[in-house]
Amino acid sequence: MNFNKIGEIFTNNGDFILAGIISTLILSIFGTVVGLILGVFLAYGKNIKVKELDNKFIKALKVILRGFCSIYSIVLRGTPMMVQALIFKYGCLAICINFENIIFPKEIINVINGWLIAGLIVITLNTAAYMGEIVQSGLNGVDKGQVEGARSLGMSARSASLKIILPQALRNALPTIGNEFIVNIKDSSVLNVITVTELYYRMKDIASTNYAFLECYFILALIYLVMTLIASLVLKLIEKKLDGEKISLNPFGRLKRSYDL
């Protein structure tokens, strides 16, 4: 491996690489956040219960909605995101929707373009399927006695679910949600198949231009590693904050407390 070549690649393509990092972060953050929101709806849809007092129309509507959410989850989790991206791209082209025709101002075109929008849609829909399972597990893991206690205080079932059950479910599922975010940082690379100009796509372009494949992919692996490590650290800090612990970025904080004892 030529380490001088690595330095040259960073020097000559720094802005190009930075734009790829920004694109990857946009994909992973947007996909995780919006996917989580959609996942909440999927989880509630899969947990819909058909009641005997419901009329035939409501019963049929509930069965259809529950079936749709279950099938959506099975299909999206059972197929690779790369294949989903290709189906989405060529399906849109078949109905005359070409994301390449979406034009942005020149100031942001280097990062955001039409195919990035397509990538955002694909990664969000894919993430929603996984988030639905995560949220559903969290909802089912909350003690049902808390719902009964809330109802005894006069809260409606909907209010108790949104104000008591859902916050606890999301808190309990936070580590898994964080893992999904980290997965999205890495798996966003498969969106290069529909020409989304994320980090992998740009590094592949640099490698083919400079004939430095080993050096470029080493840089790529290093950047992904740094991003995932930073994401893991931030998520751990958020968990500690939610648990009421004091957050300190001082690496000698623990040593200092031990010395005081």
C-alpha cells in the first residue's frame, strides 16, 4: 500500500470526499428518523385488534390494514435494499418519473440531486420495516398494568398508549434503534446502484480515475469506521442522559473520582 498516494488522494479530492460523507449522513439520518416515524405507524397497524362490537366495515378495514402492515414488513425485510432500489428506479422510469430531471441550485447540486432524493425514499421505506418490528417489540414489552392504571385515572386508551406506552417502548428500544442508524450509515453504500452519489460511489470514482483501488478502499473503510464509532459514542451519551446520568467528555473523569475516594 502506498501511503503517499493516500495523502495525495485526500489532498486532491478532499471536497469531493466531504460531499460524499455529507450525502451518506443525510441518507442515514433522514432514513432512520423518518423510518422510525413510519415504523411507529406500522407497529400500531400490526397490533390492531378486531373487536366484536366493530361493524363489518370497521372489521374489514382493520383486517386489511393489519394485513398490509404485516406483508409490508415481511417483503421489505426479506429482500435486499439494493434490489428494492433497482425496482424503485426502474418502476419509476416505467411510469415516466425520472429523478435525474429534478434540478437543484448549483450551490447544493454537488451533494443533493434527484437520485439522492430517490435514495432517501428507498432507505426510508426499507428502514420503516425494521423499525416497525423494533417498535412493536417495545410496545409488547411494556407492562400492561400501566395501561390499566392510566385508564383508572380517566385516560382514554389512545391517550394512555401515546403518552405512557409509546415513550417507554421507544426508550427501551433506543439501543436497537441506534444500531439501525449505524447499519444505515454502512448500508447506504448499496444505493450507488441507482447512481446515488454517496461516499462509496465517489470513492469508487476516485479509485477508477487514479488507479489506486487498494488505497481508496482503505480510506473508505477508515471513514466508515470513524463515522460508526462517532455514532456509537453519541448514542451512548444520549442513553446516559435519558437515564439521568451526568455526561462528561473528560477522559480522566473516572480516574479523578477514583482518586478522590
